[in-house]
Amino acid sequence: FDTADADPVDALRLRLRVMIEHVLSPRHIGLCRLAISESPTNHGLADAFMAMGIGKSRALLIQSIESIPPQRRVLDLPPDIIAGMLYGATCGLRLTRALLMGGQPDLDDACATADAVVAGTFHAATGRNASPAATPARRPAPRG
């Protein structure tokens, strides 16, 4: 997708939402289960799955983070560490639960978490670069 004209934080948020929708889709969860079940006897499949899936998604997140000026980063951490944090907060536990316990993750909740984590990890654009989407609503408090 083309985010060349977008604010870089908004572009990261969009990329993260697209990743969430893919990683937490029933199709992808099924492919993960297949790769896990076949990995003991087919090492090439596991390697390809890691490179084409997780590796590519991670690289795209890192690339998006690198496009954000350092002064807009709340955390003084390398882009690869921030990418891992974003993935973990939005997809990691949800995917693990789906793989081990079944069920379908709540994509709306994952996207709300993505918005909140991005908003807390990067400063909003100021001045004429600001966009209404640069400061999303915070994630609602956990339920009961």
C-alpha cells in the first residue's frame, strides 16, 4: 500500500493494522498451525515460513519506524526493538492464544491496542503536518 504522502506515524499505524488483520486472520492462524505441525520433519518449510511471514512483516515495521524522525520517538530505542514491542503488544499474545487455545482473536481490540501503543510510543505531528488521525482515541479500560 502507498503511504508516501502520509504522516510517518500514521503510515506506521496503518501498516500495523494491516499486519494485525493478516497475522490474526483465520487463514494465517491455520497456516501457522500447519507450519508448526510440519516443522519437525520439514525444516525447509519452517525456515521459509519464518522468512516470508515473520521476517518480512518485521522488516516492514522496522522500515516504517526508521521513516519516523527520531525527535518524534518517545523511546530512545533502536527501530528493531520498537518493532518487536509493537508486534508483541498487538499480535504476539493474541496469536499464541489462538494457536494454543483456539478461537479467533478480536481484531477490533487488537487495532485499538495498536492505536494506543503507537500514540504512546511516538509524538504526534505538530503544525501543518498534523492530521486528525495522528492522535487516536485511547484504548478503553479493560473489561471487568
